[in-house]
Amino acid sequence: MKTVVINKAQLREFLELYQQGVDAWVKAGEKLVELVEACPDVFDTLLEMDPRLNPHILQRFEALGRRMLHPQLLTDDTPGYRALSRLPFSAQKKYIEEPVPVLTCDEGQPDDHLLVNVRDLSPRQVKQVFNNGKLRTLAQQKVWLTEYRRREFDKYSLKQSQERPSWQIRGKKVEFSAHTVLSAREIAAILSQLT
């Protein structure tokens, strides 16, 4: 196996070029805002001029130029960063650098939480932590988790009830599961099986 030696100067050069690219994106966003302010139909003109562009990219660059979108969120499409992009710019900046509290309570256990990088949140955790462009508090997360567990239990119960018949004949008796509703035809079918 060949050993590869990485030159620190090359690493620094990459990082500098990356930062220059990010700075160029911000300048491009600022320039796009100027163009939009001068001519609201500028998107159409830009789309005609360059087929590599699309309305979504232009909207993202406009948000970047208006300081509504942090540059780091432009290229990262993780569930956590998608949710973070709906928060105000100051919160985006904060939670790109700092982890968010994620409630991890189990039944019968005291409330506990972890600090998790937004980029590492699972899709379910994103729903737990974020709500319509806001970050939930730990108390709000607890309410969400309680509701989530109830919904999951209801789904499980419904699935179980669908897999199990609503009634069964045991000898000369009919056993019904809870909350059973029968039509006249179903009652007739049960009676015909009993006689």
C-alpha cells in the first residue's frame, strides 16, 4: 500500500480557496439583491442568459444576499440544516457553531438531553427540535415526544386491530374485539356460522 503524504500548505491553500468561494457566493448574493431591487424581473433575464441557473438557486442566492441564509447552509442538504435555514439568520449562525439541546427522556426516567450538532440530527429529531421556523424548548420537545409516542401507539393499535378480526367464533359463542361495529350483513354471516 502506498503511503500518501499530505502537505499542510496544500491543505491551507484548499481552505483559502474554499473561503474565497464562500465570500464570492456572498458577493454574488449581494449583487443579485441589487439587481432585484433595480429590476424585479431580473430572474427571467438571468435564466435566459445561463441555462445552468434555475429559480431555486437564484432564490437561495437572493436569501444569501439579504442575510436571510447563512452561506454554509447553501451547500449542505442535511435534514437539520434544511430546518435551520428556516430560522432567522442570527439563529442560523449560532446553531451552525453550537449544538442544539435534544430531549432524550424515556418512560420512567428523568428528563435528560444531549447537545447535538444540527447537521447530525436524524429526520425524526429534526421534527422534535424544530417547529415552523422555531427551535423548540426542552419542555416543548417533551410535549412533542408525548404526542409522537401517542400517534405511534395509535398507528400500532390500528395495525394490530386490522390484522386481528373484529370478531371470532369460539364454540357456540362470538367474541368481539373492542370498538367493533358490524353491518346487518356481517351479523347475518355470524348467525349463519353459529347454526
